[in-house]
Amino acid sequence: NAGVTQTPKFQVLKTGQSMTLQCAQDMNHEYMSWYRQDPGMGLRLIHYSVGAGITDQGEVPNGYNVSRSTTEDFPLRLLSAAPSQTSVYFCASRNSLRGGVTQYFGPGTRLTVL
Amino acid sequence: SQELEQSPQSLIVQEGKNLTINCTSSKTLYGLYWYKQKYGEGLIFLMMLQKGGEEKSHEKITAKLDEKKQQSSLHITASQPSHAGIYLCGAPNWGAQKLVFGQGTRLTINP
């Protein structure tokens, strides 16, 4: 199993550009989520999904869109990039909607918005 | 909302020494995860604690959950360079729909 994979690893955008961060998992996990990690602020939840076709907002959803057309994929779209979106983005998945289950993280995407 | 505070924020120890990292919650802990992160990499799962008083060990790393104190500790015995990195604690929140994370503790091991 590859686990949770993310592409690209690094990305530089100009303000106003749009792009999609890809996330895929091959563990047949129901639950997937996107976090951003910023210095001094820890990891914050952007969006999450409890299954194909079902998504919901996290703590910091503004400026981001998600969709979940398959169990495996959970892309994160930046509609119009802003410097405030410069961050490291992590995708995560777990097997169950219950809390006591290990959550697996991808390697992250480092995004810089100029 | 629940907040997790880790201490210390940064730690430099000599190889071979023992060390402890603490994670304190603002609310009752119903579970606690410990992760390790290296620069440019994702979070690597270390351990999950679910019950008060629970203690788990993996190689030279031991974690405990003290529910009464709303605290967890991570102890590394005889530290090695491979232990260097950022250690993060996380707790289930929002009906377990998300993990709330501490700020992280940056561990440096000097040879």
C-alpha cells in the first residue's frame, strides 16, 4: 500500500492563480481531511469528508473547495490564491468515523503564494 | 474549543540522555495521539492513548495519558539522533471529526 499520497510536493503560485492539490489513499478509508500547518498555529482543519459525495467545512474553509467523487481521491482546490494561503498542506485519512482510530497523514504540499 | 499546549516548545539534549515532552489539554481528554514530523515529511503516527492511566511503549518511546490532569507525557529513553524532529500531540474534537493539535515540540539531539 502506498498509504496517503499528495502531489505536488512543492508549488509556487502568483496571487490570483488557481490550482488543485491532489490527495489519494489506497486503504479504502471512509474519512479524509485536509489540514494546513502554519508556524505558531499548529494544524488547522480546512475541509473533511466522511465518504464519497459527502464533504463539510472545517475551521478555515474560506478560499478552498473540495469534492469527493471517489473513495480514493480528495482534491483541494484553491480558487484564487492569496499570500495568506502560503502554508504546508496535509491530507489525512482514517478507516472509521469513530474517534479512536489511527489517522494517517500524507507527506504534505509546500505552497508559496507570491 | 479544546486547546492543547505542549511543553517545552523546543528541546536540545545530548545523545544518550532521557527527555520528556508534555501535552496539556484545556478540556477532558477522550483520547490522545502522538505524532512525529521531520522537515519536508508528513506526520508519522507514534501512539494512541484512549484510557486514563494508559501507558504505551514503542522501542525507546513511552507515552502516558493522565485523564485527571488532562495531560499526556512522551518520554524518550537514551535518546538517539533518529529521535530528532517535531513531536505533536493531537486530540479528537468535533465529535471526532477532526484532531486538535498542540503547537509541537522541536527536539534536537546533539552527538
